[in-house]
Amino acid sequence: MSGRVNLAFEDNRLDILEDGRRESEPMHQNTNSYRKAKKPLATTSNAINAYLSKHRRVFKTFSVTILNLLVIAYVIYAGIYWKNNQKDCDFQWCKGYGLLLILAGLTYLGLFYFLIVKRYFWKYILQCCQPATNSLERLRNTKYGTRIGMTTLYLIILIAIITFLIIDTAGSRYRLTSILCVIVILGLGWMFSKHPGQIDWRPVIWGLILQFIFGLIMLRWSVGHSIFDCVSGKVVTFLDYAKAGANFVFSKEIVGEGVFAFAVLPVIFFFSFVVQIMCYLGIMQWIIVKLGWILQSIMGTTLCESLSAVANPFIGMSESPLLIKQYINQLTSSELHAILSSGFSTVSGTVLAAYIEFGAKPVHLITASIMSAPTSLAYSKLFYPETEQSLTKSENIKLEKSSDTGILDAATNGALAALPIVLGIIANIVAFVSFVAFLNGILSWFGGLVGLELSLEIILAKVFMPLSWLMGVPWEHCEVVGTLIGLKTVVNELVAYQRMGEFKEQGLLYGRSEAIATFAICGFANPGSIGIQVGVFSSLAPEKKEQVTNVVVRAFVAGSAVCFLTASVAGMLIDDASLSSANITTTIPNVTLTTLTSLDII
């Protein structure tokens, strides 16, 4: 092709030459004009950024001041509105203006401590306390001084507990039966301890003391009980918001019918979604570290043990090891045993909704998890004492940060992380409920040949009836509670809570017996969890697999014993008043599940 071909596009003319070269003088001219126009804009932007950087403190102070003024104005206006529209002086501490005052007060108190007291006055406070600290340190370094001082303190606490129980049970001495269970379980733990001569009694005693104090606050103190009653109600309300998503996906008709897979399990997606966001923001790690440090300071356990005990009720036994995964290779056998035991003895918030939907009272579930946290460390140190030197100190531990790239990424990963949990729950319930029904059919056939009525529930009830009575269950309900304990130990806690809901509907379980049963089966100690724990630790630290398998069965026994200890302490403290106040109103659909009836296989 010879000559020149001209292609014109509006104002820009591209000249295509025979040798392939292009001339685009008008376009270059436009580009230069664009750059000239862009230069003042860039200069202005740089000037604004420089000004903001130079006066960042002023703008930050101004923004914080405006925000605080808006908050204070809102609180004042809400107070005026409450006063004008409230007929009485009820602050409605759990749901009204009183709750707003509590949240605002706690927020500003925390800010005052971290921004002012800790930053400017904490070193002076430590200096004032230095003489007392030195005296305690000298006493601690004195062998006999420490022994005499701690023995005296323990005796005072023991006398105080005994005095309280004698006075408190004046009209209900049957509650003291639970003391027998505590003595029996602790005695068996000492008798079958791995190293009975090397037990460090400090974490054992303080764990039991903390359990009793938590139980006293949450079950008997009216203010503490009201607080946890309110918290449990808020948990139910929070989890209930998951129904909006379930209704959108599955329709209101299916969710409203209370079908377990569509009405209950979607809550786990929502809860995991929120927890993952909190982990990305660092809120969850901060809470766990602070609570773990408190537990470590009181009980003398290592930070990894304390962190796991605190984290399990929040994020679960298979997720909490992720917080300390870089230190698992350094853990001793006793530390591994303690971490596994704390996982077996508590339940996570991700499955809390399932238990609530089966009919378990939220306040009892939350109380059980909190009471079991220190006791799991106490009993594990009794059952498997520390004989090695721990390599994980509080000063060299840093929690693993979230690997998510943003809040949206964390939210998505949280929702997806719940998928295997949901599928696992569905698979477990279908498989185990079917297997128990099949086993009942076989036992029913063998029993029928000799004129006996046999089923798995009957066998488990007979085996665990004495334990139920020791925990404080009235004898007429021991068979029912023994069935639940057996199902939880042999099958899993989901099936046990499902069966408990059936017993409640049939009028076979109520009141004190129901409360003790809720505490006794509130833990992950079941055969399936053993496999889960071994799999988690084997994947995180393959070289620790043999060590984990050596202690996991002992940890399973310890976790079960902790649940029974918690139920026994609850049995001492629960009275008719606390039972009636625990009946909070919740929206629980009628969950439909296959009942564990005997099948005719002949």
C-alpha cells in the first residue's frame, strides 16, 4: 500500500505512515495541557496534606472534643426524654436509660484509666506500693513464712465457706449433699494423679476458690445474678438477629416451624462472623489476654494455659490453640494436658444457640462456662502435675494477629469458617441419633428375648444414677439426669441437650434437677472431641502428636470431672429463689428432631 492514509477522530488526528510510525502531535499537545492543569491540583493536595500533618494534634483534639460533646448531649437528651415519659423512677438497667448510663460510665472509666491513670500516675502508684510489695516478696522467699501465711489464708477462706453454707442451707440441708461429690471427685483425682507426690496445691486450691466465688456472685448474689441474667438475655437477643438472614435465605415459613437445620444452625454463621471481625480489630485478643493475665496472677498457671482456659468459652476448643500455635512446640506435657482439659470442660459461644433452642437456660450455660474455666486448670494440675520447667513465660509471649486483610475479608472468612462447624453438627446429630436409635433397637430385641426392657438410656441411667445423686439431684430425677450425663459422655452434649428438651416437654425434668443437669453436661468431653483435639494439635505441631495422644485420654477424664464439679458447686448454691429468677423469657421455636425410640429390627 502506497501513499498516506489519514484517520481523523474528532480533534485528534492520527497519521499512519507506510513505515509504521505514528504522528500524533495534537494528542501530545492535549497531554501537555492535562499535565499543566493537573500540576496546580497536585500542589494544592500536597499543601492540604502538609497542613493537616502539621496540625494533626489540633484536628484530633477538635474531633475528639466534638465526639464527646455529641455523646454527652445524647445522654443528657435521653435522660430528659426518659424523665418526661417515665411514670416511675425505674431506670431499666438492663434495657432502658439505665443501660445507657452503665455503658457510658464504663467507657469513660476505661478511657480515664488507660489515658490518664495508667499513663501519668501508674508509676507513682507502684512506688507507693513498693514497700508492701517488697515485704510480700521477702515473705514469699521464706519457705516457712510462705507456708504458714498461705495455710492461714486457706483456713480462713475454708471457714468462711463452711460458715456461709451452714447459715445459707438452714432450711434446705439437702443442698449439702453436693459436698460429697466434690470430695469424691477431688479424692479420685488425687488417687489417680500422674505424680501425686509433686502436686502444686496453689492452682488447685485457688481454682476451686474462684469457682465458688463465681458461683456465689452469679447464682446467689442478687446484683450479680441480675447482671448475668441481663447478659444472658442480651446474648439470646443478639443471637436471635441471625433469624433475619435465615428468613431471607430459607423463608419465614421454614424458619418459623423451628426446623433445627434452618432455625438454629444459621446462628453459628452470624456468631463466627462477629468473632472474626473482633479478632481482626484486636478486641478479642485484648479481652483474652487481660482475663488470662488475671487468671495467671491468681492461680500461678502459665500464660498459655490461662489464655486457653479463657479463650475456650469465646471461640471454642479447636480455635483457641491458634492463638498460641507458635508456642505449642514448647509446651510441657502438663501444659498440654491443662489446655486439652479446659477445652473438654467448657463449650464455645458458637454452639450456645443450639443448646438454648433445645430449651437450656442461657444464664445457666454462661454461668457454667465461667465457673468451669478456673476449675479446669485446678483439676488438670491435680490430675497431671507439672514436673518440667515451662519455657513459655508471660514476658515472651505475643498473641498471633489476624491474617485477614480487612474487615470485609475478616467477615467473609468468619462466615465461611462456620461452615465446617455447621456441617459437623449436622453430621454428628444425624449419625449419632440414628446410631443410638439403632443400638436401642438391638438392645430392645435382646432384652425382649428374656423379658427385659433394655435401651442405651436405661443402661446409662443406671450407671450414672449414683453420680447424679451425689451432685445434689433429688432421687426421683436421678435416672433422668443419669441418662443425660451418660449421653453426653458416651455420645455428645448436643444429643444430651436435645434429649433434655424432650424430658422437659414430657414433664420428667424441671427445677433444681434441670439446673444441675444443665451444668453437668455443659462441656465438650465426648469421644468425638478426642479425635478433634488430636487432629487440631497434630496439624499445628506434628512433632507433638505422640505427646498429645499420651495425655488426651486423661484430659478427657479431667474435663468430665470438671463439669461434675461445677454442677456440684451449683447444687450447693442453687435455691428456689435463684431457680425462679433464672426463668427468663426467650423466643424458642419448637425444634423437631427424631426421638431416640427403640426400633423394631425383627
